[in-house]
Amino acid sequence: MELLLETVALYSLKLAYETEGHSPILRDDPLMGSCDREVFELLIRRGDLAGIQGEIGRCLDLALGAIGGVDTVLGRELHRLAADFRAVQKMDDLYAPLIALHGYVKDIL
């Protein structure tokens, strides 16, 4: 699951910050900050659902801003998927909304 979390964060930050003609954002980029695989692995081991949701939420908020906010078609769908992810209350229920987010941010990237 930590790889999926890292990938959603990476794709979100790519949407927010990557520009054509500049170096691509990679997993070891300083922009990733606390959104790398090891951090997510630690949060998962601790069962820190709020921490996971907070880190991914921060990245998704940046992506949402980059695609025009909730007033765009892409933004409304990303907002809905992010809300589903944030609504999860148990670690065991995180996987399905995470898969949906992963597929969506990958497709719009």
C-alpha cells in the first residue's frame, strides 16, 4: 500500500509543479517531502490513518488547484475521489479509494 500512496502523492505533485521543458519530478525530489514510501510505511505500521490522509490530502489539494479547482470537470471528480479517501475511518478500508485516486491522477497526468 505504501507504494500506491507514494505514487498518488507523486502524480499529484507532478500535476501541481511539473512544467513542460523542465526536469521531471521524481520520487527522490525534495518536493516529495514527507510523501515518500518510507514515511508511508511508518504511518501504516503505526496505524496512523489521519497522518496518511493528511499527507495525501495535502498533495491532492495542490493537484486540485493545478487543474482549476472544483469548478472544472476534472476538479469535481478529483474532489469527489479525495472526499471518499478522507472519509475512510479504518485502515482496512483505505485500499479501494486509494486505487480509485491512483487511477484518476494517473489518467489526468
